[in-house]
Amino acid sequence: MAVNIMPSETGQARLAYRFYPVLVGLLLGLLQTGLFFQLSFTMSSSIATFLMVTLCWLLGSAIGVYSLGKTRWKSEGFMALALLAYAACAVLLGLLPFQTGMWPVYAVLVMLTGFYPGVFFARMAPVYRARTLFLRENNGFIAGLALGVILFMLAGRIALWAAPLAVAALLYLIGAPQENVQPLSPPGA
């Protein structure tokens, strides 16, 4: 889809508009893959682990969409919270492996990680058409899931830390697109 960029807008605005949702999806896929792998390997590899990650992530996302997306807090702050909750989960799993009494703590940490995708969707809804936003984010998410698995197989646990940090840094540098970047109108409209 072509983008109508105002003459005053920079190449960075153009990049942000085109790639921001894909990169957010990539980050979210990497985080979810990392959470699942770490919890499966050092807590439990049962269906309960998968359900806990999925349901708590969705609960956090719902809170993000319906409540937190309307706050004045910057999106980068929610991304930092997601990364901190992710890191806290990994550190706790390293310190207390196979401690099933820690399930509620991990559930809260996964929910905190889920705030960021909810805020992302709430704040990007005015910038993109819904189908464009979901398509780009979903494609990035699927790529993140696949990349997370491949990187983990090739590089081990370090990939579960390095890849999300690299994508988050790139997102921070690019910055979120603004509402004044609109899709190009069809000819004759």
C-alpha cells in the first residue's frame, strides 16, 4: 500500500509507518516464544504452561486496550515494562527452577508483558486501517515466533535475551508513527 507522506515528513516517518507494526509483532512473537520456552524448560512442559502464557498475555492485552491505552504514559514505557517483566520471569526461573508455587508470580509477569500489545493496538488504531494494522502486526508476530525458535536452536538461551532487546532498540529508534500519516487515496477520489 502506498503512503502519502507530507513533504515535511522525514524518511524516519516513512519507515515508522511501514515497519512499526511489523517490528512490534516481531518483538511480541519473540517475547511469547521466550516466555513459553523458559517456562516449559524450568517450570513445566504441560499444556498448563501454554495456557497460562496465552491467557495471561490476552488478559494483559485486554487491560492495555481498554484502560492503559488511554493513559498519558508513553508507549516506550510499556515496552520497557514488558521487557522488565520478561527479564524478571527469566531471572526468577533461573533462581527458582521447578518451584510450582511461583505460578501466580509468573502469571502476573506474563500479564504485565501483555500490557504492551494492548496499548500498541489502542494507540495505533487511529493511524492505520484495522486490517492493515492486524495484517502487519500478525505477520511480524508469526515471524517472531519462527525466528525465536530458530535462534534458540542455533544460539541457545542467549537468543531469548538478545533478539527481543535488539528489536526493542530498533523500535525505540524508529519511533511510533503519528496520526497525520495517512494511506494514499485512490486516483479520482
